[in-house]
Amino acid sequence: MKKIGLTLLASLVATMAFGASLHYNTSGIQFTKTLKLGVRDREVYYLQRVLNSNPATTITKTGQGSLGNESDYFGGQTQKSVIKFQEIYA
């Protein structure tokens, strides 16, 4: 991903972590809903795929939420990965 893409994505994830809605389209993925702890939504699946695409922000190595096993649930591990993403790309 280009640096500008990471900057925009970091803004997206930072906004989602605080529960705000944001419209952003990258590679055909459009986040349009509020995503936060406890939410179950298809957009969480795509967020997890984005997070798992970077070894530094991988949600978990095995089981639900891991690469190839992304889910629609925004749980504690997803929240930790979002925070890690924010720390790296802030």
C-alpha cells in the first residue's frame, strides 16, 4: 500500500475506533457504519482483513479473527489491533 493510502486508512481506523461513521473506499471496500467494540457487522470482516494484511497489526495467529478466519465480530482482539494500527501509523 502506498504511504498516502496508509495515512488515509489510519485516519479511517482511528475514526472507527471512536465510534464515528466514515465513508471511504479503498480497493472496493467501503466502510459506512460505526464500528466499535461489541458490534457484529460484515464491515468488521473487511476491517479485520485490512488489519491482518500487516504482520504488525495481525489480530491473532490462530482461530477466529486470524488471517483467513476473519469474522464479523468487533471484539477485544480487533480493538487491540486497531489501537496498534493507530500507534504505528498515527
